[in-house]
Amino acid sequence: MRALRASEPTELAKRRCATGMRQQDIAKKLGISQGRYSTIENEKTTPDVVLAQRIAEILKCKVADLWPRRSRRARTTRAAKAVAA
């Protein structure tokens, strides 16, 4: 049986934690559920442009800071590998 490894926190998660806010706190400010926010933070879904901008405003940063290009490339690569399998 293999042990599960915790994945590295996303940039969004790191910045949220640095503010001392919980997922629930940000979700409430955005008017969405904590579950939906969690899927965004864990990069299981991508927010629309307006929601991404609102998240960046709350965290006092730029959208590009939250979703750097390399993480998008990694998601694309993982998705391509899943389709190929």
C-alpha cells in the first residue's frame, strides 16, 4: 500500500494563508460556497475572469500572481496525459 503524499499548496492557497483568512471567509466575500472556492484553490476548476479578479482584489495582488503560467502548463500536461491513457 502506497502512502499518499500531500501536494504542494497552490499559489492561491499560499496567499490566502498569508492573510490569515480561511476558505470560508473568502468564499463568503465572493458570494460562493466554500466547496466551490476549494475547487478553485486546488485548481480542479478555473474561475471566470470576473471571479478571478475579485479573488485577486481580496488578496491584494494581481490575477497573474495567483495563477502563474507554469501551473497552467502543468495542468494542460496532466490533462493531455489523462486523455492519452
